[in-house]
Amino acid sequence: MNKVKVGIVGVGHLGSLHAKLFMDIPDADIVGIYDVDNEKLVKVAEELKLEAFSDLDRLIDSVDAIDIVTPTSYHFDIAMKALEKGKHIFLEKPITETVEQAEKIVAFARDKGCLIQVGHIERFNPAVLSLQDVHLSPIFIEAHRLASFNPRGTDVAVILDLMIHDLDLISYIVKSKPIHIDASGVGVISNSIDIANARIEFENGCVANVTASRISAKKMRKMRIFQKNAYISMDFAEGFSEIFYIPKDDQQPFHDGTLAFSLGEIEHGSVKKEIKYNRLERKNINPLRRELRTFTDAILNNVEPLVSGEDGLDALKLATKVLQKIAEHKDKARNLLNDV
């Protein structure tokens, strides 16, 4: 296989972006696109000069891989149809509506020898990529993902819409099982949960405090990691990370070649130690393009994608537990009010 033949299912705002970026990937060949909205399908096909398929099965039969960029409620049926025909699949996040559906997809893909990649795009953010040479051993993580209101996406809770990005990243960084979760959330503008907070304790002792909102006046996508002798700040919106640390035996906690300068001194026992600062960034990276390129590379090289189906399943499991805790919190509050 010299090129991966790709079919895109769902050509709304995000699906159209996928199509445009796949056209720039040398190892990908877009065979065609499909959407249940024929008017939208024809418009995007004409704009990008791609073949519009009116039959999903015919598109699946014509490709090596299917890129599913539909509302989450359609993920399971389309993915199972593609896997049945032995096709690799890319699924936007969350992987499916329910954990049970995700488990079935992951198991079926394994049986069929097909690859799954899930669209947790922040794994490809320059702020994250810039930390590849940094040893991360967090003891506390704080994440804020705040967005202004947009009617698109309000059919699901903010946990599945926004917070799941941070839940995936935290699981990826901590590499430990969650053992206790407290969470609360409310709907303010929509009928779903618009703002939520979760406190997650992991088996290795790390604690994460995660906040997501889609009713904020000010946008923010940041994560702060605290570990022994270091504080790391990731700014996903701007695409860079900052490290504040105390050098140990004059050694930096990351790969040589980055700029460091003194911010001041603190008392460290009987010795004054300099606090160092580093700004790390990876320029000229389009996270979505890199994500899609990783998918085609994984197929051509027959290797597990960076964000596998199992990763998508784990993120959904954690998000579902947060939703369950919010529901429990609401029930408890309701019972307390009834007792008054």
C-alpha cells in the first residue's frame, strides 16, 4: 500500500476541515465524502472537487479507512459497519455515546485486525509536544478549559464536549488508575451540563482538579502540573509550555538546548537555589493535520496510533464516572432540600 484510501463520513464544519487537511497529506488519497445532508454534501464536494457518495456502503467498499466526523450518536453504527468490512477507522471524540459501545468497537476492531484512532487532538498540541523530553511525574494537576457559549455541541454535557480533552491528557500523563472522584456540574443556558468541576485521585497519589465551562466570558485552555521541584504550565490556546524549576546538581529536567535564565532565588535548606524558567514551544505545527498524518502513518506501518481505541475508551470511562458523580451530587442535594 503506497497511499491510504480514505473516505470521510460527515462534512460539517469539522469534517470539511478534515477533508481539506487530508488533501495535503502525501500518503492519503481521499476517495470521496458522504453526509446524510445531501445539500451540504454536494456543496462541499463541489468546493473541494471531491466525489460525493450518496451510498455509505459504496464509500466504505471503496476505501482502506473511514474518517467518522459525525455527531457522536452515529459513531457506533458507522464504525461497526466499517469494521465489518475490515476498514480502519478514525473517530472524533468522544469515541462513542456509551462505554458499552466503545468496548464493543475496540474488541471488534481487535478481532478484525483493524486500527482505531480517536480524535483527542490536544495530544498533538505544540504545548504537549514541546514536553516530549521532559520527565513528568505529577503530584497535582489543575486544568481549566473555558469557552464562550456556542449552540453547536450543547446536545451533550460539557464533560463530553470539552472536559474529556483534559481527562484524556491527564490519564496519558499520570499513567495510573483513578480511585476516587468527586464532581459537580450544572446547566445554565442549555438543558445539559454547561459548567462542571471534578476532583480525581489516582492510585499513585496524584490528584487532578479539572474545570470545564462553555459559558465563560473569557476563553482559557490551560493545564498546570506540579511535581517535585518543578511547576509546569501548558497553554493549549497559545501552543507553548513553561517550566519553573530548581536545578538539581546543575542539571535541567529536560533535553539540552532550551533557553533558561534565573528568575530569582529561594532558601533551600542552608543553600540559596536559583529558580529557573524555560519556555518550550514547537512552531508551525497544525495539530489536526499532525493528528490525521499520524493516522495514515499508523496504517502504512501497521503500528498502534498515538491515541488508540483503548485510549478513547479510557477517556470515555473517566468522563462517564464524572457524569455519574455529578448525578449523585444532584440527587444528594435534592434529598437535602426535601428534608428541610
